[in-house]
Amino acid sequence: MDNAVDQAALAGSAVPHDLSVITLFLQADMLVKLVMLMLLAASFWSWAVIFDKFVKLRRLKRDADSFEEAFWSGGALDDLYDRIGNRPEDPMSSVFAAAMREWRRSMAKGIVASSATRVTLQERIERVMQVTASREMARLERYMPFLATVGSISPFVGLFGTVWGIMNSFNAIAASKNTSLAVVAPGIAESLFATALGLVAAIPAVIFYNKFSTDFGRYSGRLEAFGSEFSAILSRQLDEKA
């Protein structure tokens, strides 16, 4: 009698040995598989965006340092514009080129040496720089909303897979009328795996979204500071030409 009880207990506590990632995916319900694939795709694309932004930020800092060094070197601004005006390679160069282009067009048409005309020209140049800076920042921040979306909804998508897996476990218990761990464990493992994938997708997306948002904010401030300094230089030249 005791032997029969021990065998029943062992049978009830038997757990599948193969709970590898691949096995959990293959044995999962079709809907849970779809959730896992969505989370894997989101994670893969997030890392692609993260790598792209990381490389771009490094290049932006390097190019900005190089441009500011050339800008403040004391050389003629017209010479600097002739070198980079047609093919600016970074946002700061683009802002400079847009302002110089508007400056040259106004100079070519001739400026009436009046206070109202000078103010209008300066406002137009400042507006051109602002529009150019906004356009460049929008281009740099492309796909940032994707990181924010992945970071915010991936845990809930994984939680949905978790709930569905647990429901499958309860259905298996009801169908087999067996409450042993061998029946319950696979569904619970699948559900927890979906939760883990949701966190794997969400955590890097949140971390790097916050980092890149801060870095892009600093770079935007750097562009604004350069635009203000360059506007002051052009304003001084207008006063000298008056």
C-alpha cells in the first residue's frame, strides 16, 4: 500500500525535463507563439534603433566639435560656407549653411541701410536657422517614439501571454482531471517565458530612450546656442554695413 502511494506521489510530482527556450516556444499555444514572435521582433528592432542612435550621437558630437573649431578659428565665414555650403554633413553645418545662404541672397539683392530692413533680415535669418534646426532634430529623433512604445507596452503584451498560458494550464487540469505539477508546469513555464520576453524587450528600450532623449536634448540646446551666437555675429555685421 505504501509502495503504491509513493509511486502515485512520484507520478504526480514528475516534471518534464526539457524546458529549454526552444521547447517552450514549440509547445506553446499558437496565440502565445504569436506574442513571443512579436516581442522578439520588437526587441530586435529596438536594438537596431539603439545601435543606430548610438553611432549617430557619437558622430554628431565629433562633427559638431570639428565644425565649431573651424567656425571659431578666425577664418572668413564666406570661405567656410564655400567649403560646406553645398554639402553640409551635420545639423550644425546645415544651420550655418541655411543662414549664410539667406544672408548672401539678401546681400546680392542689396539692402537698404535702414533699421527696419536690418531687423527684418535678422528675423528672417533667425527663422531660417530655427526651421533648419527643427527639421534636423526631427530627422535625428526618428524612431524614438518606437522605443517609447516598446518600452511602455511590451510588459503588457508579455502579461497577456502569461494570462493566456495560465488559462491553458487550467484547461489542461480540467481536461485531464489531474492537478499534478507535470500537467501545470508546461503552461506556467510558457507563460513566464512570455513575461520574460516582454521585460527583455521593454527594459533596454526604456533605458536607451531616456538616455537618447537626454543626449538629443543637449544637442538641441547646443544648436540653439550656436544659432544665437551666429545671429549676434550677423547682426553686428549688419550694423557695420549700415
